[in-house]
Amino acid sequence: MDTYGIWIIAGVVALIIELLSVSFFMLWVAGGCFVAAIVAAVLPGVMWAPWAAFAVATGLLLYLGRPLAARFQQNKLVPSNVDAVVGREGLVLETVDPVQNTGLVRVGSEEWRARSDETIEAGQKVCVLGVEGTTLVVTEWAPERAYQAGG
């Protein structure tokens, strides 16, 4: 088998690995393999030329292509599940008492056990500071607290 055929096979294998991993790293390696295959076909007698072409092309593709690939890989994290309640306003259904360890809060349409460093009477608004297991950590409602907590 000619040298360029081996480079083409290596490039196809790199593309298959890229399809399985979706890391955008092997894509640039595959591109370097294909450039090396072209160089091997044009200069069949020069053994170092495809290797040099592979190294230069892969390095160049990595340098130029990584920022582009990073844009496609960036995921905008949207708070979900319990993280989505942090910073939100809630309504106290059962007095939150740190001494008796009682408290029930409604946030949106969900009811949660709640705890606080201060006693908060039923009917008052609270701000969710955090989540510990299945219990919300709350404080009395103040708009600036909601902003600081992430809401």
C-alpha cells in the first residue's frame, strides 16, 4: 500500500473517533492526516515530508480551529431543578423557627421544608438563599437579597 493510502486510512479513523467523542480535537488531527496524504502523493520519495506536513497542518488547524470549536461547545447553563429556586421569592406557609426546626415555604407551585437563622411568621415573604438536601435556606424577603442570591 502506498504511503498516501495509510495517511487516508489514519484520517478516516481519526474522523470516526471524532464522531464518537465529539471533542473537536480529532477533527484537526484528521485534517492533518489528509494534508499529509496529499503531500505523500505529490512527493512519494520524500519520507519526512508527509510527517512534517502532518505536524504543521495539525498544529495550524488546532490553533485556528479551537476557538471556533469552543463557540460551538459552549453551553449556556440554565438553572434547573433545585438550583432554579435560589434567589426566588417564597411564601411562608408554616412559621420558620430555628429553635423548633420547623418551617414550610411555597416557591412557585412547590412546597419545601425551610430553615432560617431567624423566626419568620406564616404569611411573610422570604428569599431563598440556598438548598441543602430537601430543605430551603431562607431569609426575610428583601429585593436586594434576591439579587445577591442569584435571582
